[in-house]
Amino acid sequence: MSIRNGLREFPARLRRAGGDLVVGVLIALGAMLSVCLFLITAYFVILFVIGIGAVMLPIVTKWVRWLCNANRRAAARAGVQVPVPYRPEPKEFEKDIVGWIRRCKWILTDPASWRDLLWLLLNSVVGMIGFLPAVVLYYVLEGLALACGLWRPILRAQGTGREYFFVPIQSQPTAVLGALAAAALFVAWVWYSPVFLTAHAHFTRLLLGPTKGSQLTVRVQHLAETRSGALDAAAAELRRIERDLHDGAQARLVSLGMTLGALERHLGSDSTEARRLLLDARTSSVSALRELRDLVRGIHPPILAERGLADALRALGLASPLQVEVTVGIAGEVPPPLESALYFAVSELLTNALKYSDAEHVEVNAWHDGAMLHAWVVDDGRGGADATKGTGLHGIRRRLATFDGTLDISSPLGGPTAIKMEIPCVLSSLKTSSS
């Protein structure tokens, strides 16, 4: 790394180091809490075995899992993802002592609960690593204080200077050496303090991450949910097609048939009326054809098959009343189901930006990195988008989940709204696309 790049990155790294300092102290405080929770949980587990610990065990487990989940989030901040491995909670427990005992059984038969207990025991020692960034920063501040003149009263009081980095600070030249050492330590702290949190994150991943068995359980549950969602979406789509055909093209064709019947009756007797009926029949046929084309376009837009995803997304941007900037970096052909899912997701997001966010400018970025198809849609609207408050975003999430895709929403009040979509995808042969 060049010195220029290092200076450019220094403010961002300094902010990150400050944040890591706070997170590290919280992790260390959590390590102290781990000791208490381990002893309390172990106590109530033993009491449950002898029959009198069922009252407090579920309550204590909530505290334990809260602390474990907090450390999972801290690990994610360090770039180490730790999925939550707990078995899904049964939907309902009886609101009596039998239900409470069943809840305890659900907790005790989950292997993740015992791994949490082991993590609490070990984290009471390992978690203290979170204090190290604060200790290093304290040592930096001590060196600067000595260099700024604190060495003089210490020298008068003790007769010898304070040793700093193996250098006794007892004169101005040695104070300058101490200041240089403190500055070097500060730079090292800015650059390498994340190492401590990363080490703790890997420790957390080792014990609090899912095992192969729990991963399989979560995977089966996810497949069951997405299968149900896909079936529901397919049924809803079929109902929509049936409704559109019944209310649109079918009604037009019935009207066309009746008009042709009336035209047949007036052909020899009233040429003016026959001409009017012929015009009506032509208008009805054009309308029916247009509605059929719209219906087909809603099922699978022809531009996807003809031009590919890149040009289809650009066409969405051109058709939107908003200022839409589309950037696509996909050097290959996306499988048609994924292509369609992403196309309709972006279309829905552009519609939402127009209808609900008061946005003026939208950026659409889509790219492929070898194993994953990514798309970002960012608008400058008022924010506040929430997948739990409407069916649009929830529908997109369900559509993507069918392909193991994800939808992440960042939409603070006041904006901007940034929506990130990711779908596992392997491209096939290259497809040319116009720029």
C-alpha cells in the first residue's frame, strides 16, 4: 500500500478503530456477564434434572441467546458471518405447566443450547480480548502525556523517569523518542485493532455457528417454506391470468362474436349499420390482441427472450418517468427463471419508488461475480420502506427466496432507500447486449 493510499484511508480506518474500541469493550463486558449466565444456567439445568428448575430455565435461556446473538452481530461487523443455529420454536405452547415443561424440553434437546453453554464458559476468558484495543489506546495516550511534560513531575517525585517502550523518559530528547513511539503505536492501533475483534469473531463462529445437522434442519425448513411460497405464488399467478383472460381478452372476443353475428344480419339490408358493426369488430379485435400481448408480457416479457436481462433492465429505466441510471455488468446468459425473477423485482421497485417514495433519481446496478447475481436499486426518496408493511417488498422477498435469493433493505426515514438483492447463479454462454 502506498503512503498516499494510506493517508486517504486513514480517516475511515480511524473511525472503524473507534467503533471497534466500543464494540470490544462491550464484548469484554459481555465476557464478564458470561460467567454469571453460565453459572445461573448450569444451576437451573441441574435443578430441572431434579424437577424444580423448569420455572426459570426458559427465562434464563432468553438472556443467554440474547448475549449470543449480540456477539454474532459483533462478529458480522468484523466480517465473519455467524448464522443463528437454533431449532425453530414450535408455534404454540400450552399456557400451563405442561406447556412450560415442553418449552424446557425444546431448549434442552437443541444442541445449540449446549454449545451456548460451552461458549459462555470459554468466553469468560476469551472475551477479555475485547479490552486489548482500549488498553493499547490507553498506552498511546500515556506516551503522549509523558512526551507533553508529564515526565517532569514524575522525575521530581521519583528521581527516575517513567519507562516507555523500554526508554526512560527523563529528558526532552527521550520525551521526543517517547512521542514518536506513541505515534507509531497509534498508527498500528488504527490499522490493526480490528484483528482482535476478528479473532474473537472466529472463536464465536467456531462455537456459536450452526453444525451440519442444524444447517440441514434450517435448510429443510427453508425449502419447505420456499416451496410453499412458490406454490402460492404460482397459484396466484394462475388466478391472475385467468381473471385477466376472463375480464379482458375473453370478454372482447365474446363481444366480437356478437358484433359479427349482428353484422351478418345487417349485411344485405342496412349497409350503414353493417359498416359501423364492421368498425366495432375491428376495434374489438385490436383491443383483444393488445390485451393478449399485455398478458403475455406480464408472464414473460418478450424483451427478456429477445435481448437478455441487461437490455430489459435498461428498457425499464427508459420507460420509467423517473431519472433512472442503469449499470449492468453481466458477461453471460442468466437462466430464464432467475432472469424473470430479477426483472420483475426491479420493475416492482421502480414502481414503488415512483408511487411511494417521492424519488426523482434511481440507480439500478446489476452484476455477476462468479457465483452470485447481485442487483442494487437505490433511490433518493423519503425512505421508510418496510417489507412488513406491504405486500410488494414481501412478494419480492418470497419470489427471490424460491431461488435461495435474499432481499436486504436499508431505508431510514428521510432516505435514501437502498435495496440489495442476491441470487445464487451460474451464467451460461455469453450473450451480446447493446450498450
